[in-house]
Amino acid sequence: MSGPPPVAARGLVKRYGKIVAVDQVDLTVEPGDVFGYLGPNGAGKTTSLRMMLGLIRPTEGSVELFGRDPVRDGARKALAGVAGFVEAPRFYPYLSARKNMRLLAAYDGGQARGRIDELLELVELQDRAGDKVGGYSHGMRQRLGIAASLLRSPRLLLLDEPTTGLDPAGMRDMRALVRRLASEGITVLLSSHLLGEVEELCNRVAIIRTGKIVYEGTLGDLLATATAEYRLRAVEPERARMICLAQAGVENVRAEDGELRFQADEEAVAALSIALGQARIGVTALVPERASLEELFLGMTGGDSGDKTPTREEVA
Amino acid sequence: MTAVYRWEIVKLLAQKRTYLGLGAAMLVPLIFVVVLQFQSGGPNDVPLGRYIRDTGLAVPFVALFFMSFWAFPLITSLVAGDVVASESHNGTLKTILTRSRERGQVFLGKVLATLTYTAVVVVAMATVGLVAGGLAWGFNPLTSLSGTQVSTGHGLALLAASIAVYFLPLAGIAAFALMLSTVTRNSAASVVGSLMWALLMQLISVLPGIEGIRPYLLATQFEAWHGFLRVPADWAPVVRAAWVCSLYAFIPLAFAYVVFLRRDVTED
């Protein structure tokens, strides 16, 4: 694909007084990505998305969507082909869902008016479309938010925690919808504090912690960066330990609960097994123990898995 | 631009406070006529008050006078103070600002819709007053402030002109309320604040020793229509109301516009 990327943030900073909500964020979303913006609550995800959507001005740096900057070029130009929402999507409570959709279609220029019913059906709100949004549940508003975004026939969809506050069935449906939209060629950037969700949906991720990006790339690469830890059980632990210590590429050897633990790459482990065999030490178990994504994530985000209940007061 | 304006009107039409203001504006002249039907006295000290039982045409003029103190400022602020704040309150500002409209267009749509509402409440009040008064006392010729008789047809034209010039200071109050609404993001504070502003303007206008600035106070402009009811018409207060009110409207609107364009849209 040619042309500027759907999202390109460069040195993005947002300060509220002394608080730095977003700190030198660089990230690039390529066409066709389902990009996960992962971090605990309050890490700066929403603030970043607000800057992308032109709702707030960056203190420093810039963000471009398909090469257009909401501050420099104005929201109308910069958001052409872009849709999404931050925090929970909001509508006029005193208007029906259909009227809200009509209003938004009119704000978009009116061309999409004919697609309103089709979209309400897609998010399964057709039966309640005449009801005032004031009486809608959180999940229904969330779905209406997706429908309202799709009204713009976006090439890029920015979704802020789209499954937060949904029940398990609602979460499953929302993820299925995101997958379906992505399969139709829409580039998606979704923020989440749920690792499993990002793992399930996204091909690339950026992990943000207290306003800073601590990792950007694929989840697979992230896993590969982790040094693998191995567990060894042998009939003569003490002799086995000596051999481990002597083996090149085997590091951080320690004895725990009658087992040996060490870190090594696969080549070194293969050599070690031969060395043990030659020394006639019977091996009863040699097991790789990769750090889980969860552990990596917790390590990167400072142990805060973000399982707190989200609060609306949060800056980000 | 027309789409934004049209949908601002739809929003106003879907909200209770719009009807509260409109209803109050229409109820006041009605109550006024009913009370005068059962009472012998009358508002003899106010412009045209002496002739109120001579013709229904006098009713809207007398109501314009009485409602300039707090009724119309309140009715205007009620909607103008809410028009931006309610979007903040409902969180819908972010919804509409991420569509294909510039912030300036959204703001302008809100200003025009607010001014439309303001004009509609004055016209509605005058219409109800005219009809109720006419039914009670007939549509007879009007006695002007200069003491001459004015035909019913001419009187109606004068009423229309008076409403138009009466709208100007109300637009000034609406602009102030809209500014508070944009800056404070709080509906109640904006309604109360702009009502206080209107009342303060009146308080200042009755202070002694301020004759020099009195013609330029907002409250004074509510009397500009008296110029039309003199024979020959006195255009000086009308012209002054036009430019003075433009300033009272333009300055807060310009300030609100800049704030609206630059503000960070976050959940409050």
C-alpha cells in the first residue's frame, strides 16, 4: 500500500498542568492493521485517541491520519475516512436512535442517510431504533456507537475500549463485529486494558505505561524477545548442576525444589542434553517455560494489570 | 451550515426547557388580560398602559415593557445558557465534533438556533397578547405616545417594528448566556449567571449620576421601541439600540467562539 499511513503519531505529548498524560508517543498504524493499544487504565490511551480525533490539542508533537493533522488541517479534513469514539459513545438522550443517526448523517453531509436502517440492523438495534437513547443500556449505546461510526464508511476506525462494561455475550459479539469489519478491509485501532482481547483480535500492538510507549510490534515478536527459562530434573542433581554451570550459553542456573532452573536459547539446551547424556546423567524432565504474555505485560506495565473498575474521572 | 442549524432546531424542539420558555412567554400576556378583565385598575404609569382597555393592540406593548425586567431575560437565558453546556453534560460534543463539520460551523449553528428561539418567544408572546387583548377589548385604533391616533393597520406595523428592535437587547443577553454556557460548561450556572447580568444592568441603569452612560446600558435598549410610537417616529434610540446591542452581542460571542474553537473536549 502506498500513501501516508492511517495513523502516524510523532513525539505526541499531552500535559495537564504538572501531570503528563501522554509522553513522547510515537506509533504507526499500517493499512489493514488491527492495532491494539494496550495499557492499564489511566496509562494515556484515551488521551492519545482524543488527540487523534482532534478533540484535544497536543501539548507537543503531532498526529497525522492518512497524512492529515487535525490541528493543522482542521477536524473536517483530517477525519475524512476516519470514525470512532473515545470513552463510551454518547448520543442525545432525548432523541431516538434513528434520529441520532439521522443527525450524524446530516453532519456528515447527508449521503449516508439511506444506510441508517441497514446499520441499525447490523448492530441489532432495529427493534429499538424508535426508542429514545436515554433509555438505552450501556451495551446498546456501545453498539449504536459502532453503527454511528460505520455511517461514515471509514477506512480507519478508532475504538476506545469497545468491550468495556459489556457482559460476556456482548463482549463476544463486539469482538466478532470488530473482526468482521477488519476482514472487510477497515484498519482498526482499538485501545484495551485486556490482554486477551488484544491477543485475540490484533496483529500489532503498542503497549503504553504511564504515558510512554514501552513496546510496539507484533505480539509474536514480543514473546520471542523473552528469554526462555528451562526446568531440568535429573537423577543426580548436583552433578547435573556442575555440567549446567560449565555449559556455554546456559545462564542463571539455580536449584529450586530439587530441580534446576536456567535460562538458555534452544541451541545451548540441545548441547546441554548431549553433555548430560555423555556424563551418563539420567534426565527425567527438561521443560521449556516461556514467560507468558500476561507476565510480559505485567512486567512492562509495572504489575498493574488494569483490572480496576474504570472510572470516568480518569484523565486518560 | 443549514444542516447544522436545522438539527439545532430539532434538538431545541425535543427538549422540555424550550417549551417551558415558550409556554411562559405565551402565558404572561394571557394572565395579564384575564386579570385586567376582573380588576378595575390598570397599569396607568407604563407606556400605553392607560389605553389598555381601549384596544387589544396595546396589550403586547405593555407586556413588552413588563417582561423586559426579568421574564424575557430568564426565558432567553433558559435556552441560551443550556445550548452548549447541555452538549458538554450529555457528552455529545465529542460525538458531533468528530463528524464532517468544523467547530466554527457547529458554534454558528448554535448561535443562529438560539437567536431563532429568542425571536420566536417574543413573537409568540406578542401574538397571544394581541389576540387575547383583541378578543377582550377589540382591535381599535391605538393612541401613540405623542397622544395621536394610529390606525389599527399602522399600529400592527409599529408592533412588528417594536418587536424587531426589542429583539436586539435580548440577543445581547442570549449572547452573554451562550458565552457562559461555553465557558462554564454548566447549564444552571449559565442561566443564573446571565439572568444576574441582565438584572445588574438594570440596577446600574437606575443609579443616580450615571446619565452619561445610561443610553449605552443594555437595559436602556429595551425602551428603544418607544421611538416608533412617537409621531413623528424618533429614530435616535432605535439606531443607538442597533449598534449598542451589536456590541453587547458581538463581544461575548467572539470570546465564546474562540473558546469553543480551542477548547479541549474531555469528559467533565
